[in-house]
Amino acid sequence: MDKLAWCLDRKYRVIKNWEHLACELHIPDDIKTKCEIHFELSPTLQLFEFLSTADLELNIGKLKEVLKGIHRNDIIKKLKGLHFFKYFRCCTV
């Protein structure tokens, strides 16, 4: 999960990051702001913490679809074998 966060936390001019993922998932602006303002914590991990408590119909398939939509196929490859017990209603990718 840390590798995933490291990839999505970094800001590049042309590569989409955690903020783009949050927008595609229609995360409210106040939640995105909360994820962003805690500099010592990973915004990506904070986003996934929110997703784990939110009443969203989100699963690994939907996450992959959204990541593909923001052109982050590199992240989709990193998902293989990661455990998402805490974040999604499934076990592993």
C-alpha cells in the first residue's frame, strides 16, 4: 500500500495523482482538503481511509477502471497481490 501511495502522492505536471483519483470518485472537496492539509501523512492513504468508511459502491474492479481512466496503468500493475481487506469488500487483487 505504501508503494501505491508513494506513486499517487507525487505531483507531476503531466501524470495524474491522488487528487485526480479523488475527483473521478466524486469525493467531496472538504474531504480532499483534509487529505491534503496533513503534510506528515500520505494524502493517498488518507483518501483510502475515507473510502474505507464511506458508503460508496467501490471495489477493486471500479478502482482499476478509474485508474485506467486517469491513465495510471502503472498503478494497476502495482495493485496485483496487494491486500485491501481494510479498504474494500474483497481480499486481494
